[in-house]
Amino acid sequence: MIPSQSEFIDAADLASLPPGRGRTVELRGKRLALFHIGDQFHAIDDACPHRGGSLGAGWCENGEVFCPLHGWAFDVATGTCKTRPDRPVKSYPTEVRDGRIWVAL
């Protein structure tokens, strides 16, 4: 189901997320990792299911983020765990409006 515009929450300024990078934001008490890959923006749960490492603090390469604690790899668009496919993280729809990144929870 496609979220309505009213379900999106203002998450960050575009300028705060350079291409190829990620960062952590907190929206309504939930920590999310935001990523700017190519011309797309993605949001996934911030905590790696292995040991809770911050995926927003991980390093990005070829559309994947690697947990800074133990290197588990996640697809930033889908949340699929490349290291352990049975341990994905949730992904969230994003959109850009007026120079801001919005996320639907």
C-alpha cells in the first residue's frame, strides 16, 4: 500500500546527507538510518539485528551499508541482509519535498 502524504514525517535537510553517505535520525521515538545513494534516498531501521550496531554510522558501498560493529551487509533500499537473509531490517518509503527528506513510518 502506498502511504498518503500525511503519513510522511520530515526527517532531514537534503544538505545534511551527502551522496554515498548515511546518517541516523530519530522520528517519533524510532531510530532510522537514512541514505543518499545516487539520486535516491532510502530509510531503514538503524539497529543491526546482530548486535544493535548503528547502520546510519556504517559505511556504504554499491547500494549496501555495512554494520560498523561486525560488517553485516544490508541493501539500503530493501533492508535485505546480504550476510544473513533471515535477519532483514525494515525499510520505509521516502520522498523529497522542498529540499527536505520525508519518511513514512
